[in-house]
Amino acid sequence: MQPPFAPFPMMRHRRLKSSAALRKLAQENALGINDLIWPVFIRSGVNLREPIASMPGVDRLSVDLVVKAAEMAAGLGIPAICLFPYTDMSLRTLDCAEAWNPDNLTNRAIRAIKAAVPQIAVMTDVALDPYNALGHDGLVRGGVILNDETLEALVKQALAQADAGADIIGPSDMMDGRIGAIRRALESAGHQNVAIMSYAAKYASAFYGPFRDAVGASATLVGDKTTYQMNPANSDEALALVRRDLAEGADMVMVKPGMPYLDVVQRVKEAFGAPTFAYQVSGEYAMIKAAALNGWIDGERAMLESLMAFRRAGCDGVLTYFAIEAAQAIKAGRG
């Protein structure tokens, strides 16, 4: 409720803007390093760094370099890193069996990071698209993405990641019932302390293009994902999906993409009060980065402003490719 402000000139809103000290005292929200989760892309090989053309400044890293990246992130105080694999095309099959291989790229990276940097939380992606010959998040038969049959595969994938040492499981597939199935399996397998951050409100968005380049899904995807990801026109549906996922055992929920859906973030946080996150996706990153590289905007200011927008909308944290740059700016007092 707004206080009964005195009329001008007794009340001048500019008074609290007149110095840096007063602006800080009146600031309503804060962005901290603890609010950041850094998504990184992994690939096979040793000492390999492969630039992603559509995401300037972002590389696919071999496991040894991902470990060094995790050490750098932990040194800056970033609490979590999230892994996304670029799976060799020869391992992408219709049954997606590589997804639950204990020695697949993601699981090797989890073990290596937890051995070298145990203090950083490792988050994983649970979905079949990096392993699917058709590029979809679920199993496909006759052009139809199968829901119930996919759940068994997702459970096996999540268990393999938990066994490898993952701290946070991130189901991004948008199959109905997957949170309950994964939670029951984790409990039965003794992984009671493994958290689930559900991609509860994940939209069928045009902003994912650079990410699909990064994981190699652009070349394999057959059709689109509109039969399981959300319609960008809907927000009531987002609340229903978040309610369902929390009831099935999600510890945290996510809205994806981020800035185009800040209204959804705000509604979710106000409705449920659960730990709420957003993913500043690859297209959002690429737009800011490309504009900055062309000299059209101040890149650092735009980055920090965009991240503050998530906090203002109610996010408890943000997955962002800017995590390292943001943490460095915050440490230097520019954030």
C-alpha cells in the first residue's frame, strides 16, 4: 500500500535520487552473486574450447576445461553451475539410451567437478533432446512425442545423474507427470537430498535458437515442440503447471525464457512463494551481446539491468550465460 505522499513541493521524489548514497538507501531490490547460476556447454575431448558462433563469448568446453571453469565460478562466489552436453551425433539414437549411460558426457563432468570443486552445486538437464536422433525432449513414435513412455527414460536419466553426484536435477522436457516419477525414484534410490528445479513454465519460444546450435539440436530437430512446451499466449496455464509440479515434489520452479515472461515470474512468486527462478535464455543473451559488440548499447549496463529485472519481478535466482561477467562486475562494485 502506497503511503500518503505530501504534495509538491513538500514531497520531491528527486530528493532520494540526488546522491549515490541516497539512491542506495532507497533501492528496493539488490542483485548479488548468490543469485546466479551459470549454464555451461560440455563436449568430448581434452583441452578443447569450441566457440559457439551464435553466442559470442560462450564456448563448448571439454570436461577438463569445465572443471577449471567451475573452479573460476566458485572462486567468484557463484553457487551453482548447470551442465548441457553436446553429444556426438553417432550417440544420438531413437531410444536415447546414451541419456542414462553412467559414463556419458554429463555424468563424467559431474564427477570431475564434484571431485575438484565440491563446494559448487552442480545442476543437470533432464530431457532427451541431446540424445535423440530426432531432436525431441521425449521418445518419438510415428511423429508423436510419447508422454508416458518417456517418463521411464527420464527417471533412468535422472538417477544416473544423481548417482554421479548431481545436486540439482532440472527436468526441462515438459512431459506430464515427470516430477512425481523422478521424485519417487530419487527417494527410493536413497537420493533424498537431491533437489529438483522444475522447468515448470517452459514456453515454445523463438528465443532458444542459439542454445539449439550449442547442443547440436538445430540440425536434428524434426518438427517443433508445440505439443509439449507452452503457448506463449498463456499465463494461467503456467500457474497450473507450477502448482502441479510443486505438488509432485519440485523444490524449486523455473520460468523459461526470462525477460519476455517477467509477468509470469511475478504471478508465480506471488501465487506460491516457492523458490522461483528464470532462465535468461540464449536468444536473450545473444541480443544483448550482439548489440553491445556493435556499439549500440552499453553491454555491461544492459546485462546488469536485465538481471535486476528478474530480481524485481520476484526471482530468487537466474540462470544466465552472463554469470561470470555479472559476478565480476558485482565484485568490482559496478553491479
